[in-house]
Amino acid sequence: MVGNVIGSGIFLSPSGVTRNIGSVGGSLAVWAVMGLYNLVQALCYAELGTMIPWAGGDYTYIYEIIGAMPAFMCLWIHIVVISASSCAVISRTAALYLIEPFNEGCHLQVITILAAWIIVSLAFVNAFSTIWAIRLQTFFTFCKVCALIVVIIVGAVQLGKGHVENFKNPFANTSTDPGAIALSSLDGYFAYKGWELINALSEEMVNPARDIPLMVWISMSLVTVIYVLTNAAYFTVLTPQDVCESDAVALTFASRTMGRAMWIIPISVALSAMGAVNGDFLGNSRYLLAGGRYHQMPQVMSFVHVKRYTPIVAIMLLCLLALVYCAFTQLEKIQEYASLAVQLKMLLALTALFYMRWKAPDLHRPVRVNTLLAVLTLLVMVALIVLSFLKDPVTTGIGVVVFLAGVPLYLLTRVCYRARATNSAMGALQKM
């Protein structure tokens, strides 16, 4: 779970949070508050995951509780837009920083080929063995956490040397504009994303009722502490203006403090990005598996290898889609559509949680989130969606249209499924 949450963002661009909030203290407060918010949201998912411990995560919850059509809308946009484009973007980031220490420059062909190799290699590992995929994820997590601990230690050393200028009046110039605070919170919120993929694996856990809430508490608490301390370390040598102007904050920090050892940071960024891609294959293949079970995807997607126990066909499709996206270098707009889709999908999942509390109040819940906190989580999610619209109504509007495109696609799949069922019935009658 830590490996899924900690991607390349914490190394590259915490600048969005600082740019909007305007101060050191305000930035650290946003990171802490958004960590707590994601913890509560993850606990809401844990409540659903322990009630419905099946593969597919929030797609399964939406299908079982709200209905087939909204579930399909979430499934198709999650696989075709969110997962595939994310794998491509993160793989290209990993490729870029893998060649950074060798001063090879940003040759697009080299980056594309290396990114494709990363995608295919990680897809192969996940198809070969879930155990090996998890071991690889553990390795990536260990590397990225160690790199962040190095940053935190270097920051502590700088504090020990008296570099406390940025902390003397930490809340000076803090923005009081609600819009700026909201934008800063939005940037911080998405830096914590990735924890929801764990719910997609609940069917393969020995004891999900125990393991899911335990993972949520430990992992999200650990990530929040690491994020806050890492950003505090950045501010020991970088002013808020330096952070806002840097496209790769960790690299700027390392260039000023680590000397020849700064090569650790680009390698860590690459490994962190590769861990995120590996986590995507591990979790998102289970979305396709669940879609095959519910006949909203070709049934072959639900097939699991009889010896390796991995959804090989689903992993192959994810790999193919990621490779298609990898051929394009400008994916920023698609990522913006994807961010809106993530919010809409999670809003539906939270709605499913409250529907279950209303319809089945006596159902056994190994985890039960405080109702006030759950309501607050839902309201904040609605506010984030409204903020996205106010921030960029054109992009958000197109994103909504892309999301709603799932309606005709769903109707088409139902027609195809009924036609196939009719043909099977006619074939059986002819044989009789």
C-alpha cells in the first residue's frame, strides 16, 4: 500500500501545494490534513472491502450496491483512460530519470523504448507470479522509502547547522483565499492517491477483515509522516519561491546539499515510478477480472492461470493499452480527464457506502467509520469535484462527457451479451 501511494510526485513537484497556499507552515499543514483525509477515505473503502471481500475493489462495490450501468461506466474509464494513461506517463517518467545520471539527454526515442521495456517487463512479472510481483513491489517500496529517509536526514542535518530561516515565521504570506486553499488541497490530495488499489486484491487475502484496516492505519499514517517530514526537509534549503519554481524539487534539493551523491535522487525517482506501474498491474488487472465475471468485459478477462493463479489475459490487455499510450508524448489533458474520473468513481463508492448503511444497517461490518467523518469525507469529495469544474470548466466538461460515454458503450455490451445468449439458446434447441 505504501508502494502504491508513494509515486514520483513527492520527489518531483510538491510545488503546486506551496504555490497556491503561499507559505511554509501552510504547505506543511495542507500535507498533514490531506494525509488525514485520505486516511479516513481509505477507512471508508476498508468498510466496503471487509463487507464485500471480492476482487475488483470499488468497481465491485458499485456493481453490487448501485447497479450495473454506473459500475460499467467506472470500469471502462478506469481501464481505458485512468490505468492505461497513468502507466504510460509514469513509465516515461521512470525512463527519463533512469538515463538522467548518464547525461544522455532527453532523447524521445530512447525514453519511449525504455518506457515500453518497463511496461512489458513489469507486465511479465505480474503474469508470471503474483508473489513475485508483490516481492518486487516490496523492493521498490524499500528503495523509495530509504531515499525519502535520506532526504529527511539531510534536512535534519541542515536544521542542525542552523538553516531555520524559512521556519521563523512559517505562516507569513499564507493565502486566505478559499479558492487558493482549495487548489492547494487538491494538489495535496492527489499526491496520496493509490491506496484504493489494495481493495482490488481483497479476494486473495487470507484474512481481509483483519488485514485491510490494519494496512490502512499503518500505511497511511506512515506515508503522511514521511510526506510532511520530506517537505519540511525541502524547506531547510529551499524558500517557498524556490519550491514553486522547481519542476523537480528533490533534484534541486539534492543539488544543493548532497554533492556527488545526488545521483541517488534520479534513481530513486525511477524506482518509485516503476513501483507505481507495478502496483497498477497488480491492482487494475483485478478490475478487469471482476468485469469478466459480471459479463461487462469479455469473459476471458476473468480467466486465471491454473498453475500461476494470475489473470494473464487481463494483464496482457493492460500492457497493450499502456503501450499504445506510451507512443504519445503529450498526455497532460488525458491525465486531467483521468483525475476527474477518479473523483467521480470514488464519489460513487462513498455513495454506495451510505446506501448500504441505509439498506443493511445490521450487516456485519468488521470496520465501521464514524458517521460524521464519513459524511465529511463525502462532502469534501463533492467540493473537490466542484473545484475541478471551477478551475477548468472546459476540461472538466469534456471529462464528464468521456465518463458519460460509458452509457452507450454499456448498452452496446448488453445487446451483444443478449445476442450471444440467444444464439446459445437457439444452438441448444437445435441440438435437441
